[in-house]
Amino acid sequence: MPKYGSFGPLIGVIYVNNTHCRFLVYSAKNAEVLTFHELKLKQIVHNAGWMEYDPTEIWKHTLECIEVAYKNLVILEISPYDIIAVGICSVRGTTVIWDSTTGASLYNAIGWTDCRCTSQLKTILNNVKYNVNYLRPRSGLPLSTCFSALKIKWLMDNVTSVPDHITKRTLCCGTLDSWLLWNLTGAESCGVHATDVTNAQYTGLMNIRTLQWDKRLCEFYRIPLSILPRIHSNSEVFGYVIGGPLDGIPIAGSIGDQPASLLGQLSVKVGQNVCSIDDSCFVLLNTGEELIESQNGLISAIAYKLGAQAKPCYALEGAISNAGATVKWLKEELRINPEINSNDNVVEVLNTFLGESSMISSSCSSSMLNAECGLAAKRSEITFVPAFHGLYSPYWRYDARGTLLGLTSQTTAQNVTQAAFEATGFQIHEILQAFKRDAVTWDWKNIKERLLFGGEYAENNSFIQFIADIVGFILERPQTTSPAGLGTMIAAGITMKVVDLNYAELAYMPPSDAFSPTTTQNRRNLLYKRWEYAVRKCLNWNNYATYETDLALFAQRERDPNLSIRRSLPGSIFLTTTFVFLIVAKFLKNKYIT
């Protein structure tokens, strides 16, 4: 049995998301992050809706993060030789192509949010009679620009050197995990071209049941199988690091960032869910070994497969394109300070544990909350749908555009910010309701209405409180440095037999902050109606035919909540009187006959 230091065996995690590259070193004994280093990635935007990254920069940043973290261990007097494995975690859907003979990338990496393929998507939808679920039975995914298949097709059609590389069989294509794995294991000399099931699914080319590349899906997009990496589970030895301070260390795990967050938040039981808020937002519901084919605009996803012979765990997933990115847009483009000031004269609702927050919610009536309890006093009546480049779950409408409704001369910057915060809550609410409609056979009465939160913007207390009020759930925020990093560590640790899920649930469960809703159900119902109306306008933003009629009717409904009842009275009176006349006529007829 190898001897380790006081922290036990260590596992390094390479984590690349939309904005940063990190290397974290975990203790497998208690999931403590002993050290980490991160570098910011440059986002390259040539045109509106485009998002690219320099693959060479990503690789160089990865190397630098590893070297700095390694040196930090030495400074901390922790033996770096205790690192027994490395795991890779990356944002799904971001696509890279490179030359297998030189190791050089042939084009910038295209980010998962990039929507340059909208015209190709429109053509495909036209060919399949606008059935966005045309490929869902095989891939588990709707047709959308956010998955890799259309990006690969765009690269094949627009990068002049690609056809020649395909002919020579020297083209490699993959998501970020494949690019990192290739370079870590020797690149052009002996690089391993592989990926894992969670990243492979987000290409739109993997069969959700066989967990292998699907020939028909590849033929549909006209993408050759030869350029794609080999698919592995999340917990396997993919290869070994060649060169650098981690030379010879096995790469023992790879997993996409959102499935890694589900695993890192220890939501490993059926019915548990987790939400990650970064620039975008994802909500995942663990469905265990049951693959649920969504009928309500969700993704039927692979949550994880912890070993080559292990059974896969599935999830339902909702994707929201703009969450933290909306806040960033307010700050950078509109020059609005996205901070919400709360009332300092009362107990702060937003920075409490469950007991304190529950006490405030129960002791303050709705009117008291509106008058005194911080954020609620600042809520206006505007609704913001941040569909800058379309809507994802549950609509999957590339042609939707953002709307901001209800502005008055009294509207403030804080009102706009609160509407942006609430927009994420509304979209999460829609996804949670879709979960219930898809898992129709489940007994939802026995499933707690709690939602685990993580991600960069989960640290914003105001943001989370607004979401709690909109969703009506208790939101728990485990004090975990990086849920996705921890999930990756668990996947690699299982491979190395130093971690198992039962141990992780006992040893890795952190304390949590909790946020309770502070609004009434009636208030939420009113806000939902406004949101639904705003989304309808968002989906039909260029349809002017019914605009004036819809707007007038909506305003009238807001002034008169009983409008729908009274509008139905004439019809009701007509039906009732007709029924009465028929009975009288039948009675008179029978009397006359007799």
C-alpha cells in the first residue's frame, strides 16, 4: 500500500469553462482543494452571435495552471508526488478541429453558445417540416445550434483545408476534452483521440442508448465517422500524461461540466436536482437508470457512467442560454450597475442559513416584506425576456428575440436588474414544471421541493433570492469551491479505487446556505402570467398583425382580474337559455301529443 502525506492521495483536475482555465488539486480523503491556479480565457467575437477561443491559448493556459499549482504544493510543503491521477472537466459543445500529423488546430474553437449555424439550422428544420424533435429518439437532443454537429458541419464547409485532411484521414475533431487529452498524451507523436459519454452526447452524433457514434446521425449531418474520437465512460484510464511536472500520471476521468456539477453536488439519487448558474444556466434532474424521452422540450441526457462496465445514469436537463450573461450585458453594454441594495435596518434575508431565513419568512407578512424586508420593496412590474439569440429549453426557438415590457418613467436601473434576475427564475420554473410533466409516473409528493445551486453567479445573494421567490422552492447552496471540479475528482477517484459514491456522500457533503421564498403563491401566479405573455411576444416579435389587440387585452386583464369570467357570461347565458327552451319545447310537445 503506497504511503501518502497527511492529506492522503491527491487528484488533479483540469477544468475549462466559458471564461477560465483552472487546475485544482484535491485531497481524495476529504475533497479539500489544497491549491489551484486559474487564467482567464480570451473570448473572440468576430460577428454578433459568434463566440470563439484560441485552442493554442487554452492548451498553454492549461500547462501554466498545472505548473503553478504544482509549485504551490511544494511551497505548502505538500508532496506533489501524492498526485495519483488527473481528471478533465470542460464545457460541452465547444468544438475544435486539428491536424493529427502536426497537432496544430485548423481553426479557432467554436463556443457552444455560438449561433453562426442558424441558417443551416433553418434549412434543416425546413427539410424536416420544422420538427425540432426529429432526431430526439436517437440523440436525446432537439435540433439546435448549441450542439456540436452543426458546428462541425460549418467547419467542414468553411475551412478550406478540411476536405483535404478528411481525404488523407489526418483530420481530428472533438470537444475541448478531446483537445486537452490529445495534447496531454503526446499530441502528434502518440496523442490519444478520445472523449467521454457526456461530451460525446452534446455533439448530437451519439446514440443515447448504445452510447456510441450513430451512423444514421452522422449521415444526416454528412459528417464522417473517421474524424470523431473514441467514446469512453467517465471513469476510465484514458491515457498517461507525457512531459511536464505530471509526467506519467494517468488521466483517469473525463466528464462534461454540468454532469460533473450534478455528481459534485452529490445529487446521485433519483429525484435529486441541481442548478448551475454561470453565463448560462442548466438544471438537471437525476432519473437514475431510467431514460425518460422528454415530450416537453428538455434534453434526455447522460448524467454519468462511472466505469466501462457500469450502467449509465441518466438525467433530464434544461438549458437556459442567458443567465449571468444577462447581468454582464447590463453592466458592460448598458452601463447599469447590477447590484441590488437591500434595507440595512432589518435582518438581512439574503445571507442567512435555513433557520434564520425561515424565521423571517414566517414572521413577516406579505405586506411587511414589501415594506421592510429588503429586496421585495424594490420590485416593479416590468418583465424581461433575455432571448438575445433565441430561447433554449423548453422552446428551442432560434428565431426568438429579447423583450423588456412594462417600462414607465419611474423605472430605475435597479428595476431592470431585478427583472433580469427574475428572468432566470422564470426559466428555471418552466424547466421544473417540464420535469414533472415528463416524469409523469413519479410520485412527486415524496420528492422535496429543493434545488441545489452552484456556479459563478450562485455567489450573488440577490440573484439567488429573486430566483427563490419566483420558483417558490427552498434553494440550497452547498459551500463547495467548484462542484464541477469535485465531480471530476470523484470520477477519477473511482477509477483509481480511492473514492466510491457511498464514501463521497458521507465524507464530502459540505454545509449549505439556504434561501427561502418571501413572496406569496398568488403573487407568483401573477408574475408567471406576465412572463408567459412576454414570452409569447418574444416568440412572435416580428408578427405585428395582432400586436395592438394583444396589448389592449393584456392591459384590460391586468386592470380587471375577473375579465375572463365576465367575457364568458354572454356565451354562458346563451347556452343556458337554449337548454331551457329545448326542455320547455319537449315538455309542450309531449303534452300536445298526449
